[in-house]
Amino acid sequence: MGKLQEFDITFTNNKVVYGPGESISGNVKIRTGHSLQYKAIKVYCQGSCGISNKMNEASWALKEQYFNSTLSIADKGTLVAGEHSFPFQFLLP
């Protein structure tokens, strides 16, 4: 088996829609079979809203991005063999 055996992201509160002022949090779980060097471990979060409509042969769609952020949860290093958990949290504007 390879060095990376498991890579999983879990959310603290499994919601589909988040509103202004709420936080999105969770953990990145990594399990390795051997030591693994890395440059960085980052979580990228993007929030947007989209609507579309089709009426009487006319259609339109609109998408607007509200949030775009990257969080570095671990800097350059080495993960020893085993299970590792890295918490993250984004606060929505």
C-alpha cells in the first residue's frame, strides 16, 4: 500500500447552507503507512450562490461568489506513520 492510506474531511455541523456570521469548522484526517514529507496542508473554502430560471423559452442564470479563503493548517514538515487530525475553522463575513 502507498504512503497515504486515508484522507478525509469531516465537518462539525453538516449543513448545506450557511449564513453571514456563521462558522464552518471541521477536521482533516490523514492516515499514512510510512513517513510522508509535505510542503503545506491547506484547506480551501469557497462560498457562492446561484439561481436559474426558464420560462417561456427564455432562460437565465446568475452566480455570485461571496467568500473565498485558504487556511494553512500545517506548515512544511513530516508526518510520521499513523493517524493525524488537523482542525480548521472559517468565519463567514
